[in-house]
Amino acid sequence: MTIFRIRTLLIGLVALVAFAAPASAERRVALVIGNNDYRNVPRLQKAVNDARTMTDALKQLGFNVLFAENQTRKAFSETMLAFDKIVEPGDTAFFFFAGHGFEINGQNYLLPTDIAAVTQGQEELIRDGAFSAERVISRLQARGARTSIFVFDACRNNPFEATGTRALGGSGGLAPISPPEGVFVIFSAGAKQTALDRLNDNDPNPNSVFTRSFVRELAQPGLNLVQIAKRTQSDVRQMTVAASRMQTPAYYDQIVGDYILKPAKDGNRAIAVEAQTQVAALPVQPTPPIVIDNGNAPIASFMRHNGGWSIAFSIADPTLAISWRLGESGEFKETGFTDALDPRTRRRMPNPSIELPNDAPAATIQVRYVDPTGQMQGPFPIKFDPEVALIASHRKLLDMTSNSWLSFGGYSGPLVYYSQILSFRCAVREMRIGIDTTVPNQVVKIPPCNPRDPSAIPENAASYMKIPASTRSVSVELTYQDGSLSEIKNFRR
């Protein structure tokens, strides 16, 4: 980005801030950076798209956004200086970075596009050429921002070896962070995990797996930052597990009280929104998969995979331990602990998930947890109905991967593949396709759901259809098990 462009953006942004809101209103300002065009380390494909998507999302939330892409070290410095001048005491400041990131000796760094390709023993070159994430945080705090939100969609594992992923240098990814009061930080992946750009080679979504989910949750009304992070964790984990990978975003919260980016118009608690989301795809009058007793009750997400069920619990309070049992009697089992530290408790984070076998019957899962004072909270009942949960989880996965429903190929003639839909067909009642029309008019036969192996496509099932050589586009629409229709998706060859 040139100095002229930065100054132009700065002048326009300051003017916009000055005239867009009264002096007493909350000011929201953001800096969004996406780096694709790395010169000496592997280039990225979607970081700039992620930054553009985030820019649009933040504008919808009332932020005045300074956007920059493909920043060299000099340009990055100039952009940070421009943002320093925008942030004023009492502001809500939002910083988003998509690009390469890495850790050295517990310090996290963001890489400009002209970072050197170093070898072992040259870590100082990285420190000199990159930007400390902790320093970015302290700069905003020094400007007097009341609330600061930092989002790092950067790879968190090995650097030079993982071509096309977001990593460089260090040992095991970005280090856990202990932000000061008033700061909320979310990383796109947990320790020793890769922040995936795409679910598979046929994933046409223009955004990374994290950003596509995070932006969607930002738009939900009534959610505080922890709930947005928890829902994003659940979404990303389900998508990546379905793709035989594992990515669980990590967050660090030092915001005092609840901070809600998009207030609910009717004033309902955000936890009620979560409950509605869980039952949105269920059959008529089903038993909801979640029962909420009070504002501290955990919420749960269910994901069916080849080995059985993964059930992830989300608890808003910091926890020292989590335990559970199936049914109304019996001993509670501890979930164990992860390798990450919770900066709120300064102790190891309890494992938030459990596994059940694929033939687990309908039951009530009793969940309890130990709060930071050492008091046991709960047990809280969570209803588990395998049939209902399977439909809901497949519906959610279809919604998340809607841009991958169809793909094109074929050697002896053009074919359109719909294996993505078949993999999650337990949520689908009917599938229609349209050739060169925006109105899907052909019913496609899909095999029935097999609860014992729900994602497997039967050998005798067709996962593709032949299309005329002149075909330019194919549209698709799904009728879900509850009778609702999906948005019509159009795919161009």
C-alpha cells in the first residue's frame, strides 16, 4: 500500500468517524490486513479474500475500517501508524490479520510479505523483520481503547515445510497469550494445529475455514464475544473433523462483563439464539438436543463421524474441571485436560468434549463443572437424541459447505458431481438440479440415510450425472427433512 493511499484512507476514515456518530456514541474502528503475496515463503490463496470479507462484515456492524493488503514491512508500519492516529480513548478497536504467523520462545509474530526465508539459527532475522502480535496489542492499549478485539487467522504449526498453509518458524504454533484487561483475542486454530484454507481440493469457498465461520457468527444478534468464539470453535471443529482434519480455534478473554457486537432487537439472551440454532433443522415437534436451565448452563453441539459421536460442550464461565455421566445415575466421568492454559484461571483447560459410540441410545447427558472458586456447578441436563442430532448435524454441515455441493469433471464427457450432498444426505428429503436454468427442475435420486454409517456413500449409488457438453451452469436446491428449502445455489463450469 502506498503512503498516498494510506493517507487518503486515513483522511476519509477520520472524516467518516467525525460525522457518522455523535460524540457520546460508541466509536468503532478497525484495521484489517490480508497478506497473500509472500516473496520468500509460500504464497497464500485466501488471506486477502478473508480480509475483504471481514471488512464487509465489520462495516455491517458499524465499524469504520482501514483495509490493507499484501503489506511489506514498511507498508505494514505505515498502516499501523495510520491506525494509531485513528484510535482514540474509549474506542472499541478491532484488529484482523490473515497471513503467515509463527512463534519464537513464547512470542507471536505476524509476517509481512517481504519476510526473509530463514534457516535454523536465524531467528533474529524473523524478529527484526516481523511484527510482534503482543506489541500490536499494547499499541492499541496505549491509545486508550476501552475494548480491543484481535483476530489472527494465521497458521499455527511448522513454517517452511507446510507449503500453502499459514506457518513459519517456531515450535508448535502460536503461543498461548495472556492479554491485559479489556482485550479479547481469538486464534484461528489451537496449538500444533493448521489453520486450513480449504476443506478439500474441491472446496471453492473463497474464505478460509475459520473466517467463513467467524464472519457468520459475527452477524448473529445478541451474542457476546465468548459465545461467538464458542460457536466458531464448534463450527470449525465439525467442518474439519468431517474432512478428516482437526482445527479448534483458541480464544483468550479479558473483557470485563459482556460485550455484544450486534445487540438482539428483542433483547433475548444470546444463549436462546444458540438453542434455536440447534433445533432449526429438526423434524416437526422434535425433542430439542439441548435443555437450558439457566444462564450458566452449558450448551452442546453433536457431530457424527465414522467412529461414533463427538459432543462438544460450551461453557461461558471459566472452568477448572468438567465431568459428565449418561443418564440419571452412576458415577460422573472427568473429561480430562488439554495441553493449553486458560489465561483466566492460569490452569490447564479442561477438555470440552466427549465421545460416544455410534450405537449410543437416546439419553440425558448430565454435565457439571467446577468454577474458578472451586464450587461445583450443576449437573445440567442435555438431551441426546441420535436421530434428531444426526439430522441437525448433517444440516449444519450442508449449510457450512454450500459452496462445495457440486463440482465438475469427467474424461469421456462432462459430469457434475454431488458427493458432498450424498455424504450428508441424512438431512435431505429431496434434491433437485437444473441444467442452464436458475430453477432446479430435475429430481435426483439419493440413497436413504444409514444411521450406522451415515456419511458413507453406497457403492451402487450414483454420485454424479452426465450433462450436455454445452452446459454452462448447474443449479441445485435441497428440501430438508423438516420440509424447508435451501437457498438455490448456482455453479458455473
